Amino acid sequence: MNETIHTLITRRSVRKYKKAQISDEDLYLILQAGTYAATGMNRQSPIIIAVTNKEMRDRLSRMNAKIMGSDKDPFYGAPVDRKSTR
């Protein structure tokens, strides 16, 4: 089976994260892939914001939870601990 098709068929959603932070290089590749991902009728220009500051991540988590009417973390505890950003 084609590796790309296999990856699409076997992919899973992640709702539990390791405490380890991914490398800047991996983050850049993921963001680049998301920028080139298909959009509905090609009408959306993707804007991707990578939050790498824990205080900002926690603030956004609280704001999202409030909008959703919940007290749960909508980011499922995704870690951030970068000292610098791109």
C-alpha cells in the first residue's frame, strides 16, 4: 500500500500528549504542511498560529473553555515550554 494512503487510513486523533516538546525543526515542518493543506473550494487562506508560550497557551485555553461552556482544557494539555519562537 502507498505510504501516504496508509498514513491517512491509520491516522488517529491525539488527546493525550507527552511532556516532551517537539523540536523547532519538526514544528516548522508541521506548520509548513498545514499551510499547504487543502481548503474547501480553495477559498481559505490558512493562518496558523503556533503558541509556544505557556502563559499565553493557558490564557487561550481558559478563553476557549469559557466560550464552549466548559472548564476542561480544549487543548488536552498540549505542552509548551519554548524560550524562543520563530
